[in-house]
Amino acid sequence: MRPILMKGHERPLTFLKYNREGDLLFSCAKDHTPTVWFADDGQRLGTYRGHNGAVWCCDVSRDSTRLITGSADQTVKLWDVQTGTQLYSFNFNSPARSVDFSIGDKLVVITTDPFMGNPSTIQVKSIAPHPSDQTSDSVLTIKGPQGRINRSVWGPLNKTIISAGEDSVIRIWDSETGQLLKESDKESGHQKTISSLCMSADKSHFLTGSGDKSAKLWDSRTLTLLKTYVMDRPVNACAISPLLDHVVIGGGQDAVNVTMTDRRAGKFEAKFYHKILQDEIGGVKGHFGPINALAFNPDGRSFSSGGEDGYVRLHHFDPEYFSIRM
Amino acid sequence: MTTVLTMAEIESKASSLGIDLSTIDFDSIVLPPGEDFGIKSDDEDILHEEEPPEFEAGYGNVIVVDNLPVVSPEKFAKLEGVVRKIYSQTGVIKEGGLWMPVNPETKMTLGYCFIEFNTAQEAKEAQEKTDGYKLDKSHIFVVNMFDDIEKYMNVPDEWTPAEIKPYEPGENLQHWLTDEKARDQFVIRAGTVTEIFWNDARQVRPDPVYQRQYWTDGFVQWSPLGTYLATVHRQGAAVWGGKSTFNRIHRFPHNQVKHIDFSPGERYLVTYSSQEPSNPRDTHRILLNIFDLRTGKLMRDFKGSVDDFTTGGTGGLSGISWPIFKWGGGKEDKYFARIGKNAIYVYETDTFILVDKKSYKVDNVVDFSWSPTDPIISLFVPELGGGNQPARVSLVQMPGKEELRQKNLFSVSDCKMYWQSNGEYLAVKVDRYTKTKKSTYTGFELFRIKERDIPIEVLELDNKNDKIIAFAWEPKGHRFAVIHGDGPRPDVSFYSMKTGGITNRVSKLTTLKAKQANALYWSPSGRYIILAGLKGFNGQLEFYNVDELETMSTGEHFMCTDIEWDPTGRYVATAVTSVHEMENGFHIWSFNGKLLYRIPKDHFFQFQWRPRPPSLLSPEKEEEISRNLRKYSKKYEVEDQDVSLALSEQDRKKRRAIQEEWETWTTRWKQYYEEERDIRMQLRDGEPSDDEGNQEEYEAKEVEAEEFLDVREEIVNFDQEQ
């Protein structure tokens, strides 16, 4: 089916997130306003105004009432999804790179960038049932990894936190004590910055995309490397299909070089791979800049991609997609 | 670990053990060889720490001048002045670098002196230039490098017969030709790694043979018959070959070697280096070495300034065009030749001297080329005297230097010569000025070398004003292809030399209009050609069958920079090398334009098929095989089928294994998931936590929500009286 082009952002997209029901799509971009769309027809529902810098990441609570966004303006803000009012703002002293609600939405894990001499941190905050009781105290703060931590997410049962970033190492931390439990192997793991990390629906495995032109699938309990998907360009975004054994990987060359190369040379395609066989299934073209964000609808019947070009492209799969035989 | 004991301690220990130290001969205690029990010898430390003494500089910059006059002290200063004057011309003598020893008794000089230059290079030059310099009749200089004197001193006086090494059979350098699957090899260079692969088209992937990091400092190059792979290094070139691993066969020392070239018959290797002048007024010097490839022996060297090796004419300052030496006389490598001012220098490989001991004088010659099979040179002399003397192309037979054929050409701006690979035809592309002299148009002069009197035909394109973009002969064939046109989409025409009954005439076969092509690549076996659109056309490829005059298929290798047919004409490699930043890597196609596989490689520098020696079959035999092709092909078809069956079987097995492995993971994950269900529920405050199973079960309830937008009290007036 023809993709739906959603032009609501003026700057490159950074992150996409569907709610649990898959009827809403939240998008973050380097302009300052996260936006919510109808995931079916791409209508814009509204925006969340209040940030004063690029918004890097967002997450929505299970009941779709709370949205949390992390921004380069050194704040993480909690919003009422329906009204768009800001409920609370956590202030940091460096840009917030990623946010992720725990199972039960009582905790949130936030990463902050290294900035002005502050090292990068992973912080856990508790979310009060009622916004008026909200405090900004950290339950846990982890410091240690060098360079930016591009993504940290909760592991199974909120027992662990999985982080990945510029030092190309994936780490599993104990979410109670902050202890480092596991580290990915330098030899078999990624060789360059890990740009994205995506959990499977049941949190049993996750996919990481890296500047070394590959995406890798890992077991989230044992940190065993399961699969590697090789691309011919740096990976910026990846997503796991909740329905079929597919993964989608997107990227492109560095944004610096975009204007100097042909659209065909840039390879701004979202590529589909067979999750188990690691074979390429196909590609979806359309963006005229690198793909920065990818997300599958939780029903697995549509996906959306966000590009450096400022567009969100919403693709509903054709019936043929579901009968692909490998 | 050792503990140091004082002598007193040892003595007390010895006495406690009941040993009289005076009865022991300490020298008789010997440690087992290679074992020191952790006791370091004092001497050893010194050996390890002391580095070999380093000299500030060797004597490379010192020369010894012999045969100077023997003079008395009165004339000493005068002689020194003369010597200093002579040697100041060639280089800078170091301060106090001229020393003329004097006999302490007679106070007479000894007839020799030492001169120290600033650099070894200057010394070498001075030595070369002044060796044999005539000061006067009885004093002819004998100049040697100081270092050489030591070398000569060490030559033993007694002659000892050279040791004859027992014969060791060499490796089979042709082993790759015996591949059972008749595959071809290729070499690629990407990043710092050089790799050699089999092109395994049946398995649709390359099969690695050998790889090595930092194998070469520059490029790699196959020899023309594929026997050797040459690498270049700072110290010289090396050739490698052998059965499975590539062993070094020979080294060819040549400092700072820049280019190499094999003779077509693989008998000789030419290496080249040039030395940029440090001073702009100095000449740009070059050095060429010719080695015997099989023995590694230096056969001859050529050195001089760049000017000696160029025509000085149209070549201009840009200098040399490689290869300097062009090999002729077919596969026997009998002759090699280079161009110079007003002459062509033709050398024989029997003696490595000029044929007839003199160069072949041709005034103003600017270009020449050898026939690929015969000792015939074609040469081009441009117009002279503003058109009074016409330009000419002539064919000259070697070694007799007799002119076989000559053609005068008028108002010519440029000529290019194209030999057909069997030496049967020569096409000369002639660019002529139009009458206004403002533009040029192109025609072809076609020589039939093998026919009596070498008839020449003139061919002009249908549209004379078309620019010629590319020209190529069909290998071993009688056809040629031309890309011509002015617009953005040129035309491609095919011509044949064999039409028109008894007297052969050239005629056009067809013209393909408006093609996105700017380069021609004939299959080495003829018949098929790739019309390629490189550079501006972004890598458009058209696979064309010239026998049937039809396009077999079209393809695209985006940004493609290089195209090379494998030596058998079965496959084609297209590559994007590191001239582009993106897309680096290569694709392999079948001859009819089916993309077989693609390999992306970052920093991709080079792709080269390993050449094959010519077939040993006679033309008749080849004819016979191609007639009965069906019979032979059956065998291979069966083989192909077997391979593909085996492949799919393998594939199925592998897939099953992968699938099973995955199953074990997922079952474990499911198990965990089930086990953790309750905990997850708790985490979600008892909300039925998971979606699976009841995902579709939620009902859509219509909830009526009332919202008070505004509450307002108003007094309503009733008319009660009514």
C-alpha cells in the first residue's frame, strides 16, 4: 500500500513509539515538540509543547495516559497524553538521551549524556501514581561507561537494565544495586557506536544497530549473541516485528555526506531481514535522508519510519507481505 | 627466584652440611645448557644492554680519486684547487672534506685523494661522471666509492669454484589451471588486505584461496600468462606463485620502484623508478631495470633524465608514459623498443643492445606501437612545416627496418593506432581539421596486414562530425565497435572487415541509436560485448551479442568504475574502486548479463582476473569442439545439476539446524515468560498483565461521560399572573 507521509516535524526525526494498542504513534524530532498521530491514517492528534531542545526519546505508559520524553534541554518531562499538559519535569545537568518505562510504569530509566565534565549516567526514577506526589529523587544512579549511552531499557521483570552506546559494548546491570552483571564480548560484538536498541515484545531478546554496518540480536537474560544482520551502511534504527520472524533495519551514511550523494547511493532504505535465517527479504524506499527511527505497530501489520528528512512514513503492509516464504 | 648469600653465609651453610668448600672445584659445576636457575650472568646483561655501535654516517658519501699527479708541497695547493674545482661542479664538498695524503718522508703527495660530499647521492654522481676523467695524457682519473674499496679488498686472491647447488624441482606454477571445476582466480585488494579467490559461479560466491595483510606497498599485478603475482615494495618488486599458497619466487631489488611491466611472454620484468629533483633546475632522473623473470638476474639497466626518454614533442612536460618500453615480436619477447627524440630505439633481447647497434632514425616521430604478433612497428609522424610535409603513418619490419607500407595524411591533428589482437588489422583513427581549421572530424584508415601489399581502406562515419568516444577491436575477430556521437546519448556502430565476396571490404553491421555508453568491453573470446556507461552514466551496462545483433540483457552497477572480463569470457566483474567513497566492492555477472553475486568491500582498490596462457588446442580442434558442443556440454550439465542438488540439500540441512536452534531458544523464552507471569502481574498491580491469548478479547464499551463545561445561575422571570 502507498505509505502515508506525515510531515509534522521541521527537523530530523529521532524516535518513534506506538502505544500498546497500536492506535497512537508518538514521534520525537530535533524540533522541540513531540507529536502524537493516529497510527491508522496518520492524522495529527496533537503536540506536546514545553521542551526547549531536540527531543531524543519517548515512552508511553501501558494505559496510554502518560508520556515521558527526554530532551537535549536537560529535562525529562512527563505529559498527560490526552490533554498535552506537562505534569512534571525532571531537571538534569546534561541532555537526556533515552527514557524507558518499567513493567508496571512505576519506574523509568533515563540516560544522560556526558556534558561539561559530567560523565554519562543511567538513572532510575520512580513515577508517583499521582503527579502531585512526584519527586525528582533518583532511586538509582549508575556511572561508568565511557561516552554517550544511546539507549537503556528494562530487562525482563525489571530486574536488569540493558544499556548500549558509543563504546560499542552492551552491558546488563542489576536494577536494584546498580552492579554490572554482564558485558558483551568485544570480539564478536559491535565494532562501532551502537545507535539503537529495540526489545522484543516479551523482552526475551533484543536487537541492536550499530555504525559498524550491522545489527545484532541478543538474548536479554544471558547476553548471548544470537544473530547478526549485515548491511552495507551504518545502522541508525532497528525494530523487531511482533508478528512475523522479521526485523527491519534502517540507516544511511552520515548526515554530513547526505547532500553530496545521490539518493540511490545513500541507500536510505528500510531493509527487512528474516530474523532466524538472517537473509535479506526486501527493502522499503522513500526517504531522502538516513532513517533515524523505526517502529512496528504492536499488531505487526504496519510500521513507520522517521528520517533525517523530517518525514514520518507510515506503511501498512500489503497482504503479500504476510505470505512471504523464505 | 634467587637470594643472594654472602660468602660467610655460604661457608656456614657448607660446614653445617659437612662439606669442605676447599675440596670443591667450582669450575666443575656446570649448569645444564639453556637453564640458568634464575641466576643471571654478569656478562649476559652487558650483551643485552649494549646495543651495536651506531655510526653517525657510513662512508657512502666518500669517493677515492686515483691517478692524480704526484706533486711537491709547493704545488700542493694548486693541485688541491684543481681537484676542488672539478668536484665542486658535481656536488657540494663537505667542509674539510678533501684530503690528499702526503708521504711523510718525501713530502710528496701520494697520487690519490679522498673527497667527502654532503650526500651519498652526490658522491655516486661524481664517481660516475669523473671516472675516466682526463686531467692530462698521463693522468686519467680512476674514481671509486670508498665503500667499494673495502669490498674489493675483501675479494679473496685464490679462486674457489662456485658451489653447485643440487637441483631442486620447483613448484608447479601452473597448478591453478588444473582446477577440477575449471574455475578462474582473481585477486582483490581492499584496505590493507590482498586476497585471492576462486570465482565459484556455481555456488554463487567467491571461494577464498589465499589472503595476506600488507602484502604489497603499492599494487599487485598478474603476469601476462598468469604464472606470477607481482607485488611492489620500497626495496623492489617480488613475484609470487605456486601450488596453493603463494610463495615468493623471486625478488627484484629496485629502490623506490614505481611501475612494473612484464614482457608478454613472461620472460622479462621491467621495473621503473624516478627521482624528483630536489632542486628545480636539476633534471628529473629515472632508472629502469630489466630482469630475467626466471633467474632474477638483472639483464640491463637504463638511467638518465626524463628528457632522454620522451619525444619532447607532444608529450610535453608531463613526462613519461608507462610503459616506456613496448615489447614486440610476439610471445618470444624478442624485441623491445622505446621512443626518443627523432628516433625509435629498438633493442634485441638476445644481446640487450640496439638492433644494428644504432637507433632507428625517424624525424619527429611522436608515437609508435608493435603488432601484437609480428615484429612490425607502426609509427606516426605528425605534419611538419605548417602542412608542407604531410603527416604519415608507416609500418616498419624489424629487425631489417624496411618500410612495409606508408600512408601520407593531410591536415591531421592527431592519430591513434589500434592493433587487432591477432595482428591481422590495424586501425588508425585520424582526426583531421575541417577547412576552417576550427574543428576536427574523424576517419579511420584500416590496414590489412596479412594481405598482399597491405591494402588500406578509408572509413568515414555516416555523420562525419561525430566525435569518437571509444573504439575496440573484437579479440581475434574481424569486427570492431565504435561509440560515436555528439549528444548526451551517443550511438554505437559495429563494422566487419570481412564482407563483400572475394575482395574483402569493410562494411557496417548495425548502428544502435542513443545508448548510455562511453566504454566498450569485448569478451576475450569475441562475439559478446558490454556497452558500458561509466562515470557520467553511473554504471549502465548493456550485454550485446554481435553475432545475432541483439541485446541480451541490461544491468546497472551503480557508480561502476572498472569492468573486466575473466580470461575465458564466461564471467564479467564490475567494480567500484576507492575513487568513490561509497558503494565500494565488486559484482560478478555471467557473460549474458545475469548478476551472479555481489561483494561489498570498503576501501576497494583493485580487482584483477588471473590471466590464462593461450589454449594449446589447435584452431581445428577448437572448431571441432565448438561444433560438437552439445556432446561435451551434457557432461557439465549433469555436473551442474548434481552441484545444485547437493547445494539445496546442504541448504535445507543448514536451515533446519538454524530453525531448530531457534526453537530451543524460543521454547526457553516461553517457559521463562510463563514462569514470570505472576510476578509481572504483581508489577502491574494485579492487572491481567499479558496480552497474548486475550488480545482480541477486549470489548468496545460505550461510556457516556458527562462533562460540566460551565455552571451558571440565571434568574428566569415568569409572568405569574398569566
